[in-house]
Amino acid sequence: MKKIARDFFLAHILIVSCVIVWFMFSGNVFAESVFLKDGSIIEGDIVKETDKATTVKTREGKTVTIQRKDILRTLVNESYKTRMYIMKSNKEVLGVYIVEEDNESYTYRTELQSAEEYKINKDDVLFVSKIPPKDFIDEEVQKKAAELGIKKKYTREENLKWRAPFMRFGYSNFGVYIDSDINDAYSESRNINAFIDIFPWRFRNESGNGFDAMIRARFVGNFDEINPTDPRTQTFLKLYQVTIDESYESKLNIGQICGGVRYAYSMYYGVLIQPYVYGLLQLFVFHDEIKIESLNSNAIDEQVSSSKLGYQFGAGVDFGITSYVGLFIEGMYSYIGAKFKDGKTRNVDGYYIYYGVTWRTSYGLIE
């Protein structure tokens, strides 16, 4: 039994020794990148090395024999493929591929497949980073500021550009009805023409340019007491097909809820100037009374309802005076159709110039 155990042990020793000798004489087998002096890089497994040549089996399965005199260096790892950023002592930034390093310097290429290589002394390097130094520094500053509870100070231009209208109030006393009959009948009695805009979603870039989702609530209200001898009476007779022989009231009241999209472009000249255009669809009318009625009796009580469908489009300029408050001026065209008693469908809306105040808030870029 002792002899069998001894023979078994000797057999194992012999096998291990043979494996070691085979590795020693057949060459090492491991994955490497072979840098040639012409700038090219061959990647694969070194299957044989001699004093004069190195044989590499490439990743494509080809066998390549390279003369030793053509080899610049060999690397086992692939970290050289990562683009690095060197911040020099003079704050100059180099985007490079580091192909060699020793205790005193870095050897790098600006183009990985180029034969041109450069050295930089480590004493001339502030740090090496995988991300651009500006981004790295900004990130570190933000982390430190967060730790200390310090908020970034924005420039006046950033404060203005990085805010967009959230709510606006507009008023108009300049306008004209599109339809000549409506204009003749109601333009002199206009009492109120105002709107409130809300922008629930604002899709802007850092320059302040982009789109806004827009909701508008608008009210147009006209009221007047008219004598039958007034020249406008002839127009009302035509519109309503009635006989008027006593004083009467004329009313044109329209309330709208509209929705659509606005596009704005930002410019900064001490104040923010934002030209914009928009288009809206009339989604809902909560009050669309157009009527005349008698002051003394019920003999005249004629009413017309407008269509529930309509649209608006316009253009204007927003002025960002402060971070939170702005002013604007806007030209607008609106269409609402209404069929009168004479059988004709008329646009009971028109052209207007609005002006008003804007309440501005951040749309995500300012914390």
C-alpha cells in the first residue's frame, strides 16, 4: 500500500512539472494590446514570444507575427481606451488617452490610433479625471454647497430667462369687430374686454426658448341703453328682424374657456424680451348671450346664441422686468360664429390689442 501511495504521489508531481515546463517553453498565453511604432494597436492573445518576434492571435482569429523592432509597448489592461481629462497647473485642459505612466510622467495620445505621443510631468498636473474638469468642479462645488446649505447665486439674465409666465391678466380698450354690422351695433357700447391666462406646463430650455401649454379664460361684455332714434337702431332692426319703437337695451356678453399652445423666443438686453405666437381652440363657452330687449315692456326680447366652436390666434411680446413680474402687449384675432334672425352667420368677435401684467415663476431650472 505504501508503494502504491508513493507511486501515485510521484505521478502527480510529474504531471504538474510537465505543465510548468510546457508553459515555460511554449510561451505565455494572455490577452494583451500590442502598440506598434506606426501608431496601430493589435489586440489579442500572445501565443509565442522570441527575441526577434511576437506571435499574436487576434480577436478575429487571425495569427499575426510582429517583429520586435516594430513593437513600441504591450499593455495587459484596456484602461488606455478611456478618454481622460488632464487639468494642468495653468488650468489648461487636455483630452487624452494615457498609454503609459511612471513615477514622474504620463505618456498620452490625443488620437488613439495616431503614432504621435506626448509626455507631461506629473508636477505640472493638478488632477486627472474621467469627466471634463469643468463638470467635475461644478459637481464638487454643488456637493460642497449642499453640505453647507449654500444656494447658487444666479445672474440677473439667468433669473429672468429661467422663469416663464405662469399667469397673466390682460385688458383691451383697442379693438374692432370683424363683421361690419356687429361693429356698427356694439362697438360704441363696449364696457369690458379682459382675459386671464394660465400656463400649467412650460417646456423651455436654458435660453428661455420653447413651448407653453396655455389656458385662457376670456370675457367680453357690452351694455348700452339706446333710443329708437339712434342710428344704430337700423342695424338692430336688420339683425333681429323686429320693430323697435321705444328705448331698449343692447347686450353682447361672451365668456370663453380656450386652450392651446404658445411658442416664445427669448432675448436679453438688460430686460428680458420674449416675442411669442400662439393658437387656441375655444373649448367651452359659459355665457354667450347676444340680445336686445325693451326697457318698458316685454315687447322686445330677442336673443341669439353663438357657436360653441371657435378659435383665436395672436402674437405679442413679454417683457421680463423682474424675476417674478413682467408686462406684455399682444395683438389677437378671434372667431365665434352666431346665426342671427336675418339668416346670416356672423363673427361676433374681432381684432384686439391687449396689454397687461405677467406673474412669472420658475419652470424647473432654478431650485
